[in-house]
Amino acid sequence: MAKVKGPLFSVAASGLFNNCLEYRTGSGKSTVHGRRARTRQRSPAQEAQALRFSQAVAGWQALSVPQKNNWKAAANLTGLNGYTLYISEYQTQNIIPPQQPVVP
């Protein structure tokens, strides 16, 4: 399915079309190319960070409703929501599963 923003044959077209063409705009020009292929692999540090993040998400999903409400209440004063505060504290406190971060 097309995910092009703007009319297909316009200057404003950008995005994937039919999962094989990519419309790009940059430097005042619009171009059409074949779809970019990702060739770079993640570094070991990036893989470790992705694992830490997925563990944090799994920790949030394992919380009970009252525990999630505690995080949401603590987040009201920070401008964040409960989920983002939990993930932030999980990373900041260097939690190792199955431990849980402490509500600030």
C-alpha cells in the first residue's frame, strides 16, 4: 500500500510507494529511487541497549494495575506519563531483571 505524503507526481511527494519505490525530497529536489536497503548491523552496544529497553518494557507490562497507578501518580509532577517515567527510572537505576525500579 502507498505511504506517500502528498500527490504522487508532485514536488511534495515523499515516502514509500508500493513497498518498492521511495520518493525523497532534499536540497530543494524531489527524486524517486529504489527502496533503501539496510546494510549496517547494530553494534554490540546498540544490541545491549535494545535488550535493556525490551527488558524495561517487559517489566512495565508485568506490573499490576495498582503499581502502574503509582507510577502514573508520581509522573503527574514531572510532565511525563507513568510509562515513560518507569522506563526512564528503569534505565537510570540500572535495574537487572526481575528487580523493579523505585518510584521517585
